[in-house]
Amino acid sequence: MSLGRTARVRHRHGASTQPGSTLFHRWNERNRLLMLLRCAPASVALKELARFLAITALLPFRKDVPDAANFRLGLRTRVLAEVLLRLPAALVQRLMIKTKVPRGRVWRDWAGR
């Protein structure tokens, strides 16, 4: 039975974490990588994962590291561990996502590349 009501949703950015906080950056980086692994063209996902890994590995040797939570070595290694733990599920989800438009075309249109 339909009551004829419409649902409304209001997104409150950072409602569960404080934007800029360590937790916010951890979830943001982790979820960005997982989303790419699930949805982006494989070359893009692998490139971004490799880039994240390279930046993380080089942080102890850099002198000009930005003073931001997402450049803290501990946060980044935790993100990598969480991504690795979720990688099997992300790859299964990737296989389950059926698209009518090739991922590369969506990526080019969305990312402007």
C-alpha cells in the first residue's frame, strides 16, 4: 500500500567524523582506493594503488611532507592493511558489477581523461 509520501535524505558531510580528523582521512583514503578497485578501469585502480604505496614508502625519506593527517605514515600503513583485508571482497564485487558502458568510457567522461 502506497501512502503517497516522498522520502527525503539530507547528507551531512562528516557527520560521523570530523572533517580533517585522522579518522576522516583514514576512511576517505581507504574508501577511495576500494571504490577504484571495484569500479574503475583496472589500469586506473592499479596505478592509484601503486601511487599510494609509493608515496607511503617514500614518506620516511622526504623532508617536505605536508602537515596533514593523510600524510602520516601510520595512517597510510593502516589504510593499506585495511585495503588488503578487503581486497578479495572488492574484487568479487568488481566481478558482480555489470555495466552496459565500458569502465574506461565512464572514467574518461567522469574524470575528464
